[in-house]
Amino acid sequence: MKTIFDSDYIAEIPSDKETKLSVFSSRLTLFAGLGFFVYCVLRAYFVGIVHDEAYTFEYFIKGEFKEIISQQHTTLNNHMLNSLLVKMSYMLFGAHVFFLRLPTLLLFGVYLIYTFKLLKRTLSPLLLLPSFIILCSNPFLLDFFSLARGYAGAITVMMACLYYTCEYISGRCSTIRNLWLIAITSSLTLLFHFGMLNFFIPFAGIFMTWLFFRAVFANDKNTSVIRKFFSLAWRPLLVYGLLAIYVIPLIIHFKEKGEFTVWMPNNGSLHDSIASLVSTASYLKYPFIGYDVWVNMSCFIFSALMILWAGVILISILFKGKIKYPPFAIFSWAIIIVITIFILLQHILLKND
């Protein structure tokens, strides 16, 4: 009997009609992706340099490579992998703001590719284009991908990580290569931005748990569960161990420098923590007044559309009575739930917004 933990779990083969619709939908989606990319290229060229970019350039990019990697300074403004890419672009093309943003623009192309591939794997052709537009039209996302900052790189490798995870646990490509890629891309999220701890820790925990249950349900009854588990898990454990050697001392260093100081305290109650999470996620935290009124309003509208579209996807799944890739669907919901709990615990324990 097959379970969702089996490596050879395969979804249904699409019909000819679904294949033709998929081709048409894919072409429209790629055209939309080209539009988003052109928009970010224009924005990167015409929008002036912002404070954080200027600070990064002046204090980190002009320095030595070893100074960027060691991060022995007093601010988290140095997004390490991004700073290394920007420095290489600076050395090749000069200090024009467009060339400082060039690595981020190239990463946007990678983000678009992996977003397209992941959605094509997991959604029906009718849902592909609208879902792609939703995932690429977040106002903050488009900001990130047209600035020389590390947020964009972190989001890009996160999307790549989710794609390789889908391929691996759904049985489409359960290879050792994909196992390495999952471990590496999930780790790179932290090297682009420490804020991705909210993704990395839940993801790593759930993925290792998945590997354990895969060992439990494996057909080989002559090998112990622990041995089967470590035959798969030693690769991500090795990568995560090397990452910990680099990251943990830096976290201690920046904590001592006050870079993890909590601001905007709440009373630490569950009610206030949930209210803060909901208001921040939906952009309701920011009032529709003042200089950024249109920015705040557009973000709120986007958030509302995203929630509505998530409802449409859920209804379509319930109506059809089947999910394209049950293993990855379960894994995705587990990630969402654990990340939400993880953030709530931070709010409650650290009493922060």
C-alpha cells in the first residue's frame, strides 16, 4: 500500500485537453512574467538610490570581501550574499545605481522561473495565470526586486527550495541531487537575510520530520528506521551544521550589539499577538493617511485579493474532490501552520509587534 511518504508517489497523468490548455496558459503566464521583469528593469533604472542601498554601498561594498563575509560590524544592514553579488557587479560595471541593482534584477528572473515551475506543477492550467500574477504583483515584492538589497535573493532561493521540495516529496524527482538542492537553497535564505529564520527553522524541522516518516514507512524491513533515516538525512544535516557554525556566532554577535532589540512592545498576550500578526500580514497596521497613503492602500488591496484568490483555489479543490499533489499540499499546509505558530511565539515571548 502506497503512502504519501513513498518516493514513487506519482500524480495523475493529464488528458490531451488539459495538456493543450496547459500550453496556452503557460504561454500567457510567461508573457506576464516578461511584463513584470520589464517593469522592474525600468524601475531599477529610473528610481533613485534609497538610504539602505547607499549605506550598504558606502560601508560594505567599498570594503574587502572578507569584511563582508565576517560581518564583524555593528549592523544587520549588510545582507551578506547580496553584498557579495553587488560588490562583484560594482567591480565589473562601476557605481551606477542600475548596476548595483543588476544582481537583484537577475535574481528576479530566477524567481519568476521557479514561481512558474512550482505553480505549473501544483495547480490546474486555469489557476496558473491568476496565481502567478498574485505571487508577482505584491508592491513590496516589486520594490525588493528593483533595489540592491538581500530580501529579493532570500525570496528567490526560498521559491527554488519549495520547488525542489515539491519535486522530491511528490515523487517526480526523488534524487540525491534534489536532496542536496533542498538543503542548500533553504540555507541560502539565511545568508541572504537573517529575517528568513522565520522560514528556515520551521522548514528544516518539518523537512527532517518528513524524512523520518519516510524512513518509517519504507518498504525495506531489514534495515532499522534510524539507519534508513540517516541514510537520507545526513546530507541536509551536514549542510545545516555548516550553516550553524557560521550563523550562530553572528546571531550572538549582533544580539550583543543590540541589533535584535525588540521594538513596538505589546503586552505579550495571545490576543494581542494574533491581532498584530493579522494586521501586519494584511497591511491594516498602516493607516490610509499621510505621505504613503496610496502605497498602504495598494498593499491592503493586494492582500485582500490574495486572500480571495486563496479561497478560490480552496473552493476549486473541494469542488473537484482531488488535489494534484497530496504530499506537497500536506507539506505546504504544515509549513504555513508552523511558521504562523513560530511567529506567534516570538510575539508572545519577546512581546514585540
